Amino acid sequence: QVQLQESGPGLVEPSGTLSLTCAVSGGSISDSHWWTWVRQPPGKGLEWIGEIFHSGSTNYNSSLKSRVTISVDKSKNQFSLRLSSVTAADTAVYYCARDSSGFYSFDHWGQGTLVTVSS
Amino acid sequence: DIQMTQSPSSLSASVGDRVTITCRASQDITNGLGWYQQKPGKAPKLLIYTISSLQSGVPSRFSGSGSGTEFTLTISSLQPEDFATYYCLQHNIYPWTFGQGTKVEIK
């Protein structure tokens, strides 16, 4: 059973860079799946951030594209998110997930990690 | 971007009720539509993919239907563990977009 686990700082200062990692276990990140990031501000809905394939190909939400970088480390079986120039509006629970790739869905999710942007 | 409009935004229902949630897309998304359940403090859970396919392990009281721009999630007989927030997700045209959610509460 594939499992995903997010990790990273829970507090980031305004104008700084948010960095999170998603460790994948029970499966290989080199399998034919896209790996994705989704976020959820407190009390609000879900927003797709972007995705990466093990080849390094990426797709990003245009609303965040100028600030987002998603990368993959196949040797560690993990992928990462960097979001620059953060503001309080970036405070959210960040989830990593596996795209079922071919079935138009996110079939496995991490538990999520809260990142607060504050000084 | 494709806008996904869910209705209602919230509803109150009793155990045993039949519940229907609708999601409308701003343009045709063919079969790229899924439904997710989220309980407080938990990650979303996939219920339905490609409009009407039931994810493994999900009870058969959940079903999905629709086509093109209008889609429906139905819970045939609401159970206590079904009280949660439900989201649709279009996964056909970038960027993938979620509906705003429907909170199902106990009457």
C-alpha cells in the first residue's frame, strides 16, 4: 500500500520560501504516476498547486506558477515543493498526493502538514 | 480555468436519508470528474473517479453520475460516518480545479 508523508517547517516568515518534502513508501516514485501538491487554507476549500512526473516534467497552477517549484529526488523516493515570496495568504494545510494517472483522480494522500506564514 | 460550482454548499440530513450533491463545470470536462470525502483534520479520501467508478473499499451506497458539465454524487442511505464535507474535482483540463465543497451535517 502506497503511503505518503509530508515534512517541513511549520512556520515560515513573510517574504520567505516555504519548503516541503513528500516521502513515498510502499511504491516507487518512478512508477507511471504523477505526484501532486494540494493545499487548503484554514476553514476553506482545496486548491491544486502542481504536479511532477519522475522524469522531471511538471505542471503548475497558473495562479501560483511564478512562485512554485516542484522537484523529484528518485534516489530518496521523494518529491518536494518550494513556494517563494510567501504571505499570510499562503497559510494552509499542504497535502501531497498520488495521481492515479489514467483514472483522473488522486488516489493516495499524505496526512497533510500545516504551514503558517507569520513573523 | 474551469470553474466547478457545487450545490448546495451545505445540507442537513438524517441517517437513512438519500442525499444528492451536484457539481457543474464551466465547460465540458468529458469523464474527468471525481468525488472526495473529507472529515475534519483529515486528508480528502477518493470516493468516485471518472464520473461513476467506485474506488476500491468505498461502500456501494455512494454513486456518481452525469456527463459533460453536470455531475451528481448520491448517497443512497446516509450513515453516521458519512457526515463530512464532499468535494468534486475536475481532472480533465489544466489546472485541475475543485468545487467549493458541500458540508453534510446531522439534522
